Amino acid sequence: MRYRYVLFDLDGTLLPMNKQTFFKGYQEAIASRVAAYIPPQEFINHLLAATDAMIDNNDPTLTNQEVFRRDFFPRSGLSEGVAGPVFERFYREDFPALAALTQPTPTAREVLNQAQAYGAELVIATNPIFPDIAIRERLRWAGAAGVAFRLITTYETMHFCKPKPQYYKEIAAYLNTEPENCLMVGNDVEEDMVAGETGMATYLVEDHLIYRGLYRCDPDHRGRLQDLLTFFNKL
């Protein structure tokens, strides 16, 4: 078999969306949940800064969650003991409504099924800047609930973020395999196709293509999400 593992990006790949619209809605929703403790725009500024800290982190001993907490709580002045339960309630009670900002397609589940029929083990390689609860909720929106994934990258478990090649190397280490045994499928040139630098094969999904002109676009394969159905059949 050519690829033992197929890695799928989530936002914009398996779950069609306008990422700017979604993240704007997400920021506004979570800021309103903590508005009793901190002004919304001030909260959003701290949230974005702490997210940047996760993306910039190079310390392999710290999970993304640890990096976020070390940056966000001192920066914002919020108590983790107070804000932590508020965040948990937000993800349980408010986050599911953000599904309205996405455009799920049944093709996503068909592609996952086809990849499994091909014989590959599946990985959700979404940028691990969200907690597990939020990523699993978005998988539910995508129609992927109940799929047997070998790994789902979350901020609780991962130590690097996209677009760092170390993120993809860490996935290969979790899988106890060489990068050459993996295929990365994603719609973001800078964040997903950089997997090729580690030796992984890459497939650029063009339905909701994101290209900032910062990274040479040279994937091994490219096409629409629908095209993956025949792609796996031909392997």
C-alpha cells in the first residue's frame, strides 16, 4: 500500500467554511461569554496574542494548551479558576451554534470512507489551537462523528502548530512511522502543503483554497474534495 496513513485537515477541507467568517463569529461568541469579567475587544486581543504564542512556540516540552495558559492568563489578568469553567460552558453550550457558519458536505464522509476502504488509517490533522471538545464538535458538523481516527490533533496533546514542519514530524512520531508513509490532505497552501518538507506526500484540496503567496505551491496532487473519491480508487 502506498500510504499507510492519510492526514486530513478539517476547516475548509472536510468542513467547508469561510475561515474568516467562522473565526470572527467564534471570537465574538466566546468574548460575549466572558463579558462579565473583561471587555470583549480586550479579551479578543489577549486571545489572539495567546494563540500566536502557541503558533510561535518551539519548546517541545510544552503542550499547546500549556503555552496558551502561560500566556493568556497573566496577560489578561483573568483567573484560570474563574475563567476555566466559563470556557468549558461556552464549548458545551454555545460553540455548537457556530455550525451555522459552516457549509457541511456529505462528500467529506464519503471521502473518509473511501480512504478507509483503500486501507489507510485516518488522522485529523487540524491546527491544534482548539481543545478536544471543540474539534470533536466540528467533526460532528462535518459528518465525521463515529469514524475511527488513529489520531486527532488537539491543543491538549500537541506541542507544535501549523505551519511548522515540527507539527507534522510530531504526528509521524505519534504514529511510529516515517513521514513518507503519510499523505496530507488540506486546502491551505502555507499550513498544509508544508508537510511535504518532512517527506509526506501532499494533496491540495482546491474547493476552498487558501494561498497567501508566502509558500511555493508545489503539491504532489491537487483537485477538488470530490476528486479524492476516484483518487483513492486508483491508488
